[in-house]
Amino acid sequence: MKQLIECVPNFSEGRNMAIIKQITDQVESVEGVRLLDVDPGAATNRTVVTFVGEPEAVLEAAFQAVKKAAEVIDMRYHKGEHPRFGATDVCPLVPIAGITMEEVAAYARKLAERIGKELGIPIYCYENAAFTNERRNLANNRSGEYEGLPKKLADPHWKPDFGPAEFNERVATTGATAVGARDFLVAYNVNLNTTSTRRANAVAFDIREKGRPVREGNPVTGKIKKDENGKEIWTPGSLKACKAIGWFIEEYGIAQVSINLTNISITPVHIAFEEACQKALDRGMRVTGSELVGLIPLQALLDAGKFFLAKQQRSLGVSEEELIKIAVKSLGLDDLKPFNPKEKIIEYLLSNPGDKKLVSLSVEGFANETASESPAPGGGSVSAAMGAFGVSLATMVANLSSHKAGWDERWEEFSAWAEKGQKLKDELLYLVDEDTRAFNKIMDAFGLPKGNDDEKAARDLAIQEATKYAIEIPFKVMKCSLESMGIIKAMAEIGNPNSVSDAGVGALAARSAVMGAYLNVKINASGLKDQDFLNKIMSESDEIEKKVISAEQEILQLVNSKIK
């Protein structure tokens, strides 16, 4: 899976669009980065910019944006309602897909160090990138704001993590910047069948982590109670990492609970929805649906789809498209207006609509493309496709078994098999296109110039690297297809007996996928010079082929014994 991170820098300019555009132009100039949103605020004199991409590209875009902001924003003249202490006030990185928080924190520190060294800006690392617990809290780092920087920088306790520890002429214009790593924030509204802001607020206070103050007498208008230290006493709400408030939306004529989920790994969207439903019901109201403000990671909706399927005791081993459909309908995301996953899911928004994938073709289209005079797709892609069909048949048997009348108590057992099958199917579908891309890399390498010794050496290296990759891809097809035999065998043994022949066909397809992919390994191996690599791959491939033939025979014997 491709690694994706989001960057959400806040710049201390929200009124002059020409200045803002100079900064965002720097973001858009970096290849591999997609600018998703630019949100200026005149009152705060602050602009929130959102862009995403692979880590190194995002770091470069962030650096260039911070550099430009330091050139075009002079903090000596900045005024605004929002707390701030620098031209680039904060620059958080957020994990989106295929990357851990620990990895993102390391990237944040790398960015912080570069900004501090190359741009001469004091940098404080916060949240998951912080070096001390005290500095995890952004408010601590930004205390005193820009006006307090001379005193702050002179205090050894507040020496920046990177960059100068003095309020020099440059820092007087740039201010300081907080660079951090935090979880994805989801802005999410739950729709209620009421027009009452008070009632919506009551639900919001029930669920938000902060909760509500404890009052004397009347729970709404009474005086707030305080402890012996004079601190207000609050009763926390039911959800962690959740901020919420009630409001009335004139456009829709309803009240909503407006929610910010600051860490969806702690409180996922579907849990917030379920809790709001229950609290609303307790107060005589009903949730009619919900609304997603901004973007959401794909995994959040996949998790929601699986959650609601599990509540129905249905198999979780269904396609990505089906999981998203279940999530949208269960959360009521299309209650107020149509919900288009391609416009709301970050990974979909980042995909290139111009990419032509073999797996997106119809079966007829794929067959026609294979039959054309083009050398790709070839046997490698077709082998991966056979493997995908083979494990898909086993997954179908698992899903049918999960929903078979009289087998209700076994739904989780078969759901687990179906989930394994879906994972292998998705990997093999990816390899269908990746095998063709690997072939194209070889062709590109052979097309490199060879006019002098340096060009010849570079060309030879590129050919060898491309050839090795063209061996690795069909080898992955072999491994995935062999692994699928475990699912196929289980479905032949314990699955719905009416579908046992489907398991048998799955075994035939998986066996053919392995043997076909092995032919591609062999033919590509002829051009590789790395003998140690070849010896290892060929030895493992021989073993895989033997195992898959044995597994096929065992499965077919079992299948035939059941259908006689």
C-alpha cells in the first residue's frame, strides 16, 4: 500500500489572497502532492492549507511553503484573533494510509530540523513529534504568542528544538513555528429530528469528552460547582477524543450535533454516530443521518462498514465498494445531500483518473486487450488474474456459508475466511497491473541512451533493476496463489456443500496461476546477472510449484468425493 500523509499548515495571513496564492503555488509546484483545500479567515487573519501525498514529496512541499511564507509575511505587522507566534504558525503532519504514527513523527522531526537549519526559524516540535511531555501540548509551545518570543527564546527552558534560540532580525519577521505529528481530525455532524439547539447541545454535552459542568440546583441554569481549590467541577462525556456542540442549520431546517473527532483511532466515526443515536433516543429524539465535513481516510469508512455488518451478523469479507456502501447507508451520510465517495475519501481524491487499469476493464475488454498485438498484458498479468479468480471463488463459498440458513452460529468462522480471501484477491488484482508495469519498466530501460560509457553503465543498471522487479512480481503471484490454497481447501472441507465444485474450480485456477507465473519468473530470469538472487528465487519457486500441485490434487480428490 502506498504511504500517504497529510499536511495542514496554518499561515498567518488570511486577508491578502495574492500572498496566500504565492504560498500555495509552492505546494502545487511539487510533483506527487495534491492541494486539497485552502481556507482563509479574515477575522483570524489566518489560512489553513491542506495537502496530501507520499512522505518525501509532502515534506518538500511543506518546506517550500514555509520558506515562501517567511518571505512574504512579516510578523511585526500581524494582527488577528487567533493565537499565533509565526508566519507559519503550525505545520502538523497526519498519517493517512500505509504509515504509522511513529514514522510520521520521525518525518515531522526531519522537516523541523531542515526548517530550523536552512531557514533560521525557531522550531518547537509538538504532539507526537515532541521531545518532552510538556511540549506535546501546542498551547504550551505557543504561550506568550509572537509578542512573547523575545522573552521565551531567552529562557533556556524554552530553547527551540531546532533553529536559533535568539530573537534576531530574521526571527522578528518570521516568528517561530510548531511542527508536529497528530492524528487525523474528522469534522462530522449528526442530524437530529428537532429544530432545538438546546436539545442538540444536550446530546453534544452527553458525548463530548469535556462533558458538562456540575451545577447547584437547576442542572442548566444553576451556579457551577467548584472544588476546594476553586476549580470548576465537570462531569466528562462518554467519548474520548471528541469535541461537540449543538447548533441549528437554517439551510436544512434541522439541528445538528457538530462533532470534531480528534483521534479516530480512539473514537471512530461509527462509534460517535452510535453514541449520538443512543443519547438522542434517551432524550426523546431520533438521529436521521449524518454529514461529513471535509475529507475522511478510506480505512475509517471500511471500519464503519465492517462494524455495521458485524451488528447484522453478516460476513465482513466483502469488497471495498460494498463496505463503503454499507457505511454510507448505515451512517446516513446521504441524508441531506448525495454522498460521493470519490469526492470525500482522501485516497480516491488522490487517485489519477487518467490511469488506465487492466482490472477496471470488463472481462471482454481484458480479453480483447490481451488478444491484441500489444505484448502487454501477457502471461504474467493473466496468471495474476487467474489467481484472483481462484481465491474469489473460495471467498464466495465462505460468504455463502456465512449466510446459510441453519449455520447462523458459524457466521464469524466463515467471515474470517472471507476476509482472508478478500485480502489475497485485492493483492492479486494489484499484481495484474503491476506485472504489466514491470514489463514496461524493462522496455523503458532498454530505450535509455547508450552513447558513451556512463550512459551504457546507467542503462545496464536500469535494465538489471527492471529485470529483477519483473521477476519479483510473478514470484509474488506464486506466493499469493499458493496461500489461497489454504482457503480453498477449507471451503472444500467445511463450506456450503452446494458450492464444493466452486472450490474445486478455485483450486484449478490457483494452480494455473502459480505455474503460469513461474514461467514468467523463468523467462525473465534469463536476463539477470545476480546469480545469488536467482538461485534463491528459483529454489523457492520450485518448492511453491510442488506444493501447489500437491494441494490441487488433494482438493480435487476431496471435491470429487463429495459430488459423486
